[in-house]
Amino acid sequence: MALELTDANFEELVLKSDKPVLVDFWAVWCGPCRMVGPVVEELSKEYDGKVVIGKVDVDNNPNISAQFGIRNIPTLLFFKNGEIVDKQVGAVPKSTLAAKLDAQLKN
């Protein structure tokens, strides 16, 4: 299951992670976010132990959303060694996100 990321735990779970990280910025009221949500959950099971996957509710965590300039949701950020290495804005097929994760695992 995807981790619930907050302003309080983001640095520890994402920026200090020794694994690649996928962060889904979303909100309850966002239609496209509801389409991406189940895909993110599936990926969290498939990549368990290899990649950290979490979700940030932008309404409840405004500081972290502002820090990364999140203006449109869903926005998915890919981190490696505490740095953003890839980004996806909007709903996309699972295969697109899986390919981006696979690329991070190869590097």
C-alpha cells in the first residue's frame, strides 16, 4: 500500500530514502486523481521493496505542495537520492508510470 506522506514525514521518507521514490500529489475532489490512485496502489504492490511509493494530499499538506510548486494534480514526482529526476502531470496509463520507475531502477 502507498505510504501517506505529510509535511511532517516527507523529508524522512522521500528525501532521505536510499531507494527511488514515486510521490503522487492528489486531492479527494480531483477526478483524474481518482483514476490514477488505483494505479499507484497497484504499482506500490508490484515494486514493494524496490521503490518507495507514497501519496500527498495537497489540501492537508500545503507546505510540501508549495515547496515543489505543485499547481496541477495529479502530479507524480520521481525522486532519486533526494532529487527530482522525473515528473508526470495528469492521468496516464500504468505502463507509462512503470516505465519511468524501471528507468530509475536501472540508473
